[in-house]
Amino acid sequence: MRKVLDSGATKEAPSSSESDDPCWYLPFFGVQNPKKPGQVRGVFESSAVFEGTSLNEYRVAAHVFGNSPSPAIATYGLRKTVENADLDVKDSVNRNFNVDDRLISLPSETDAISLMKRTQSTIQIEGKLRFHKITSNKRNVMDAFDPSDHGENLKEIDSDDTVHGSLGLCWSLNDDTFRFTIPAEEKPFTRLGILSHVNSLFDPLGFIAPITLSGKILLREVTSTGADLDKPLQSEHLQKWTEWISSLQIL
């Protein structure tokens, strides 16, 4: 909270006697991610509804991320910084960013370094934004940037277990392939269990469609029977469920 206050993004709100303008008070709490030990992300619960006095004595002086328009605002701001940039920098920012993450593949290491260097410089000068957390499967590309700009918790790229997560995908830097992690938790043999397992396989590009489609077809079959979400399914579907779960291991 002190970091947010010192940055100027948040400041103390005036008392009701100082201002007659309408205002909304946002509860504030911290969230921890098991994959990022030692870090706490502050969250303003801007959708909260409460009758009474808020414990929050501060007001936000910047955009609150997490609101419905936040992704659009962030994207607009990022694109605004490259309006007068080199054409390839502008095109890359407009086409290859998803909010604040960029995924891109280029023909050579030289092309990658040049584009990222110029993108980094442009958005720093024009928008006071830091372009960092850089990750590449090429050592020369990584060496071209200061280690402080490298991706968080990034191991040596020639390590067999270096897997980088981005936009829900797992990218193995060692062999430049996408990998899929299968949930270890066993799901109950119910319609909800099948739904949960099918949805846990994130595959936006359809790499494993032959496998995920089989699970979706099974889900459609049990749904058509009108089975309750939490009740055990009929034994006629058990063999298909068992075979499909076993097939996931090849991933």
C-alpha cells in the first residue's frame, strides 16, 4: 500500500465536509499467487456493495485495473505511445499485444533484438512505460538486454525444465515447443466433473483438438440425458470417461 501511495496513484480522500461531490469507496485487499512466492498483489474490490461506512480512507488518482473498461483503456494507452513510431514497431504493438503481454516470432535474432530495442525505447520515451519481462529461446537475444529486463524466475534457457507461461500457454524454451499440463486432481464421475476436466485443457490454437473434442463429445452425450450436475453418471458412460482420462496422459 505504501508503494501505491508513494507513486501518486492513490491519495487520501477528502472528508465529506470538504467536498460535496458524489463518491464511491473501494475495499482493498491483497491476493497471493502460489507461483509467485513473496509477492502480494493489491486489489480494489470496485464491484463491492456495502451499506455503511467504508474502512478505506483513500481515493484512487489513476485508472483502477480490474474494472470492465480496464483492458480497453490499457490497450488504448499502449497504442497511443507508438502513433509516431517506426512502422514495424507500431504494427507489432497494435497486432501482437494482448493487454500488456506480447507474443511474436521473427525470422532472425537480429530482427528480434532490433524490434524489441526500438519498442522498449519508444514506449519509455512516449508513455513512461517499462517494456520488460523479456523471454526468448535464443541466448543472443536474451544477452542483448539487461538481466533486470528478463522474465521473472527465468532459468537458463538450455535447462530441460525451463517452461515459460504466457497467455495461458506453456512454452518450453529448450526445444521451442508448446506443452500442456494435465491436472493431477481426480474429478468425480459427474457432469460437473467432466465439464471441469474439459475446461481445464486450455488450447486456443487447437493443437490437441483431436483429444479435447472427444471430451466435449462425451460431455454433450451426458448433457443430452438430462443428468444432474453433481449426481454420478450412468455406467454406460464410464468406459468412455475412463478411456478419455487415460488418453490425456500422452500430452
